[in-house]
Amino acid sequence: MPVFKAPFNGYSVKFSPFYESRLAVATAQNFGILGNGRIHVLELSPGAPGVTESMAFDTADAVYDVCWSESHDSVLVAAIGDGSVKIYDTALPPPSNPIRSFQEHAREVHSVDYNPTRRDSFLTASWDDTVKLWAMDRPASIRTFKEHAYCVYQAIWNPKHGDVFASASGDCTLRIWDVREPGSTMIIPAHDFEILSCDWNKYDDCILATSSVDKTIKVWDVRSYRVPLAVLNGHGYAVRKVKFSPHRRNLMASCSYDMTVCLWDYMVEDALVSRYDHHTEFAVGIDMSVLVEGLMASTGWDELVYIWQQGMDPRAS
């Protein structure tokens, strides 16, 4: 299976929604504590299992997350450690990039998510305790969402409702928002420890998952959120990222500071489907391809990006 070695520590990996062989990777020097960052654009080789770098963009600070535009096949949005949000066009050479840079967040930007239904806007979540809404053609953010009492680690759009998103915070709450409303529409005290990630189910727009420092993943139904639908135990340390499958309703992936990537079926009692232990440092980035069913990618602090098919060994050549 293809493996890419980056010069810096991996933080995030995202498949292109337009090209099945293209990925973007966000990386940071010195584990994201101090130093530069780099965004890699990778291409999977047709036929032979290989991966090549087609382009790279250097930044003066860590890159914590990256996402592809849902409307322009060559455009990327990056979340930067200096509080900036940068837009890159892979159709242009690196000296012509970034094509836009927004400097509004007061602290590190930790996540970015492009609206999959409206396709004209994106969200950023920051350690300054806020979420911001942006549009490509606007010179400044459209709105700032300020309710969380601590770092917001992720904000992610509902896959069916273009005005609804969820945010996961170190204040131990999951909040649901509607951009047409003045404040959050729902507050779920989902964990007793920091919530590091959240994601919406792609087939049921009322179901979300959260992952936490408490080593668990919880699945929630917003129609009755007093008790989680499922609690998934199996990681040995904090669960850094959780991601629902774009192809199978009950399937989700997670990655953890225990260096593993896990696949889960949250609807069955023995929920753990498979565990991959290919990383040798914290596993912090995970994605599942929308265009190729079963194709997964992960990255971690071991500076490696793995791309593999579910059920295969990521390390197999």
C-alpha cells in the first residue's frame, strides 16, 4: 500500500472530492510546537501501489488542518498555527500561492471544513474558543460563534443541512448551531474530559460521533441526546479524530495517541471491526475516500502518510 514520508510531523490528511487519486496533507515542524509547516499535494500512481508529491506549499507556521473546496477542484483551505486561514490554488505554481490569507483568529486555527451542500462557505475552529464562518468571495469572516469556554478543536457541517454545523471543544461540550440563529441550538455535555473531534453520520443527519481525551468515542442522536446511542471503548489513549464512512451507515474510523487507527460498527455489540497499528507515533489524521469505497488514509507524528484499502495491511507493499 502507498506510503509517503514527509519532512515534518503529519497533522491532517484529506482525499479530494473531485479526483480519486489526489490527497492533501497538513504537516508541522517539531510536532507543531514551534517552526514551519508544509502542505503536500499527493497523487496515487495508477496501477502500481505508489504515491508521488505533485506540489508542496511552505508556511511560516504549523499547518494543523486542510480541506478541499467543494466547488473548485484545485482549491485548498488551510488552518495555520499563527491564527491565519490560507487559500491555495494547486493550478497555480507555489510562488503564486496562497491566493488569499485571512488573519482574524487570535490563536491557532485547529480545523477547517468546507460546506458540502452549499459549496460556497467554510468553517474554522480555533484555540481562541471561537468558530468562524467564511465565504471565498468575502474579504472577512461572515460571522464569529462565541460560546465555548475553551479551545474549539473541530467544527463540521451537517452533510444534508447547509446551515447546520457541530463544534467540539475542550470545555467538554458538543454544540449544534444553525447559522440563521443567534446562538447554539443544542448543548450536549458529551464527555467529562476534553472533546477533540466530532463528525456527522453521512446517512442520518441526526446522528453524530464525538471522541475525547477520556479514550472513548460516543455516538449521539440529537433527537434524544440524554444518553449516547453507543460508547466505543478500545483505544488506550486520547482519541484524536473520528470520521464516519461516506459509504456505510454504521461504519466509522478513529485515530488515537495510542498510535492506532480503528474501524468500528457502532450498531453491533462487539463494535471494533479492525485495528491498524502501522504508525509508530501519535496517529492524528484520518480520512475515508468519498470516490473510492473502502480507501482510507492516515497520518501521524511519525511523518508518514499511509493510504490503504479496508481489510488490507497498510504496511504491505
